Amino acid sequence: MNKISNQSFVISLLGLGLVVVLGSGALLVTSNSQSQANISSPADQTNEEVTGRAALTIDEIDPGDKVQVSVAELLQPGFIVVHQDQNRELGEVLGASSVYSAGVYRDVQVGVSSPLVDSQVIHAVLYSDDGDAVFTVNDTPVTDENGLSIEVLKNVGMLPMDHAY
């Protein structure tokens, strides 16, 4: 009887261990799928020195589910946020990067909530983090010495004027 109880106990422990392992795997899969919405990663940081000026450069935006940022320079922790254009003003937030520490980042991808289409106009804006490492309405746009926000206004999928026919 004692031998059967020990075997049942061992089988129960193995079953519990399997549940924990499978649960961890499901958590990992869920975590990975959630991070796909914010495709960016602080691993994109370069070894370049920060110049002392916040900057944001986007060469071209293709239709799709992400915005490719060529260069972002942050002087403090913050985010790259994509907004819908609303009469040349910031509209609805379409996507935000993960929080980045101060530094220079190249080829950062920011996921958007709905696919961008040809001729759509968007704003990409640098925001300062309020300290919680999550983009919220409490985070504020980064501004230059003249009080202007660091942002790029772009047409999706349209060729620059020098490439027009």
C-alpha cells in the first residue's frame, strides 16, 4: 500500500510539473505575440554618441502594418509614436514603440493597429516617458529649443517629388 501511495505521489508531482512547464510555454507564446504589436526593441541601439539634439528621420513609409524609422535619437527615455493625421494635427494614436533609453537607434520598426494605405498621412512623434515605461496619455511630446515637437509628417507609399513622372 505504501509503495502505491509513493507512486501516486510521484505521478502527481510529474503531472504538476508538466502543467507548470506547459503553462510557462503558453505564457511565453502569449508574451511573444503581444510584443509583435510593438515591433521595436532596445537592441536596435547603435554605439553612436548622442549629439544633444533629439531627432527623428523616416525616409519612406510603405503600406502595411509598421512604420520603419531610419534614425531616432532620444536624450531621455521615451517612445516613437505613430498618429493618424487630422487636418495637419495629431490624430488618433495608431501605434507606439516600446520604451527606449537615451541613445541613437537605427532601423526601428513601430507596429500600427490597422494597416497603412497609399496616400494616408501619418505623424511619427518622439515622446518622453513619464517614468512608468508604458506609453500613456501622461507621456508628452519631446520638443526642441523653440518648443516645437520632434515629429515627421509623411504620406504613406507616395514617391518623393524628385521621383515623380
